[in-house]
Amino acid sequence: MNIAYFDCFSGVSGDMALGALIDLGVPVEALISAMKQIPIENWSIETRRELRGAIEGTRVIITAGEQPHRKFSDIEAIFNRSGLAPKVREISLAIFKRLADAEGQAHGIPSGDVHFHETGAVDSILDIAGVAFCLEYLKIEKIFASPVPLGRGLVKTAHGTIPLPAPATSILLSGVPVYGSVSEREFVTPTGAAILAAMAQSFGPIPPMTLISTGYGAGADPANEPPNLLRVWLGRDKSALAARNLLVIETNIDDMNPELYNYVSEKLFALGALDVGFAPFQMKKNRPGVLLRVLIEPAMETAAAEIILTETTTLGIRVQEVRRIELPREQKTISTVFGPCKVKCVALPNGNRRLIPEYEECRRIAAETGTPLPDVYSLILRNAE
């Protein structure tokens, strides 16, 4: 399995991410051919080798002529009409949806009504679709990233002068480990933040891998302190069993209305918790209580703790680091008697694969067709076989 590590020592932007992936070996001709499957006109992509400090990287320059005004709903329709491969289209829409949601939240409007500047919309479309194409071309199945530096200062935009990092960038990086810089420049753009937010499995040290190659993407800013580059390592994980460090947060509760537990669970899952569990047990003075246990990425510790301490009656929590060994998995869409259906495809240590129908999909099908839920599971698995 191929994995990529985004070393964001000088930040990340859409063009830097695209440049770094091209630098890993994606032919520019193949990229442009794929981008021509998107129904937009009057654009060009050029790549150059440029120095940033003492290091050479690939700079991507997108030029666009006159374009119509586009909202996110227009861009979504463009992707859906495109001839891009299904996986490339799916990744592109997932990244763009993150970007539109953040821009909408920052400006107080629905994501479908978010307006992207005429030329900027083409830049973002091609940067995002280009990154998605390169990930598929390089057969990268998982992305990891370093903590992210944030610049400071002010920048002029179509919405007026705004502080750095841009409001949408701050929203997209919620839950991500970041650190400050004295440099007054934009280290992370909203597009770069959206790519990481949508694609990165976790943020932290380099995961164990056999290194294949290194790519450098050069940003438009010629700054050299630090060099305006994104470094991406491409590696291979040969193990069927992957391990990563996570946190378990737990607490004992014996004085809370049981009706509230579901709300707490929903908030934690919305944050990005990997698992939330409740277990009954006896507490001091023989009072019946509930053990709340939450599994999260380390970057989410503060946000998860705030939810638990705010939304429950507990006065304290316990946090411990754990190492989880897990099977590689990916989501696929298969054809069934009920139409397209999402399933989880899990790789087993013996080389076999196990398909697990997604519960929400099965529940929807059962409700729409009147088929008993157990029968929906059976029929989907039978189709998959």
C-alpha cells in the first residue's frame, strides 16, 4: 500500500500540493489530459523547475482567461458532468465541499451559495482535481501530515482586508496541530487546508514506511526563510496490520440524565472521534454509574475534553495514550439489487478481503423498500460475492 507524508515545514497551498505530487513522477501530459475532462474552457497549466533557497521544486502555474461567476453549486455540477474517473471525482468533490463549507461558515452563508472569484475558481478546480488525479495515479491510499505552521499579518481579498490565517483556513484546521511563525506571509491557503482536512488520516510524526521518493512543490512566493516549499514523501507500507498512536479519554458518571448521553455521543462523533462507548458499572456507595470512553486522534484532545466537561456532569477526565493495531480498509460503491451501495472493504492479514455493508446505507434501503434489515445485509453480501 502506498502512503504519502506531507511535510508542511513551510505551509501548504493547492499549487504546492499539486507541484509536489507532480515532482513525485506524475507526467504533466497525463495530468493535462485528465483535466480536459472537466467541462471548463480557456485555461492552461504550465510547470517550471524553480529554486526556493537551495532546493529546487516543481512550480505549477495555472492561467485562466475570462470565466463566468461560479458558486459552489455550479462547481459541484461541473464535477458531476466531468469525464474524470469516479474516484478522482469523488475525492475532488470531498475536498471542494470542505472548502465551501468553511467559506460559508466564515461568511455566514449556505455552502451552495459560496461565490468563488472567477479566476480563483478555475485555480481551485484544477488544483483540487489535479491533486485527486495525482493521488490516484501514484496509487496513494493514505495520507499523513506534519503539524502545520501559521503565518501572520493581513491580506487583501475580494472580501476586503482579512487577517492571516484566513478565516476559512482557521475553520478547516480545527482539530489540527498548528504552531505560529514570526513571518508575515500566508503559509496555509484555504485550498491547501481543505486538501489536508479532507485527506489526511492524522497529523504528527512520519509513519513507518519504506521510502520510495521525495517531491517538492514550490509556492508562488519566492520567500526563502523558510524556503517556500511543500515536501511530500512517497512510501510503501508492506504490513497488512497498521498501528497508530491514539488517545483514550474516559470518565465515570453517576448523576446525569440518561437522555443526554446520545447528544454527547453525537457531538463527539461530529468532532471526529473514532469511537464512543458507554458501559454500566457500580461506583462508590454502590451507586450505578456509566463509564464514558472515547477514542480520538491526539490532535482532538482539547476539543473532545471541552465537549465532555461541558455536556456531561463529570468534574474530571482521564487521558491515556494507546496504540491501536488496525486492518487497512477503504470505502467502495458496488452494484446491488437495490442499486449502488457503499460497503467497507477490509484487507485481512492472510490476503483475503472482507466486505462490510455500511449500516446507514442498509437502513436507508430497508426504509425505502420495506425489506427487513437483516435481509438487506444478506442480499448485499450475496451480490458482492
